[in-house]
Amino acid sequence: MLKVQTVISQKELVDFIESSSNEFKPSICRRVKIDDYCKKLLEKAAIFIARENHIVVGVIAFYCNDEIQNRAYLSYFYVKADNRNQGIGQILLHKAILHSQTCGMKSMRLDISYDNRAIFLYRRNGFRQEETKNSEGVSRVVMFVSFEGVKE
């Protein structure tokens, strides 16, 4: 049975992100110290965790602290391969959008590698390509969604 929660230990978060690191281009561990990244997420980000039978199967972490542009920033989003195509990503993304709206955010932005399959999930949820760029030899897409007209 799937449960979505907001509480996760630093060790659980570190273990989960380390296990997914190589799924990202470039890998997360090449870009940041995962312990420091997790500490920052736990201190400053909103996090939703999907658990199935007490096992973490998905995590979304995002910041709602841009009080100038009122824009949330999606920092980390991953669902384990064995748990994909079950609606877990959709549930987590929807919760992130609703929470961002509750915090007064008017939009959400993210940066993703061009060949990441999650682009289709983002597009289905109203995200549009804002720009493309090249980072560390990887083509990246910056995507953006406005919450105007989105019901809470």
C-alpha cells in the first residue's frame, strides 16, 4: 500500500539519493556531496516521500523560498525503476505543485537532462520548455509551469 509522507531521516534520504545518483546526467555524486545536499534539502526544501510497505520508492524535493518571483524550484525527483508507471510520480508531482501554491508560489521551474524520460510527465502536467543549455557536455532543458488557472 502506497503512503506519501513528509518525514524522512537523513540516512534514508542519503541512501535513496546515492542509489539513484547514476540515473542522472551528470550523476548527482559528481555534482555535489550527497551528505551536504541532503542536509540542505532537509533544512530548506519541502519533501514528499512515497513509501510502499515502509520502503522508500519515490522522493520529490523542492524549494518554495523565492519570495521575489514566487517561483518554486524542483531540485530532486526520482521514482525507483520497479515502481514506475504506477502513478507514483504523478502523485508526488501533484503534491509538490499543491504545496507550492499553498506557500504562495505562482510557478515552478526545473532543470533536466534532455533525454530524461520524466520530461513526458512534466509536459503532461503543463510544464513547457523555457530554454536549452549545455552543462558538462549534457544537453539540458529548463522547464517551467505557471500555476495560474491551476486549481488547488
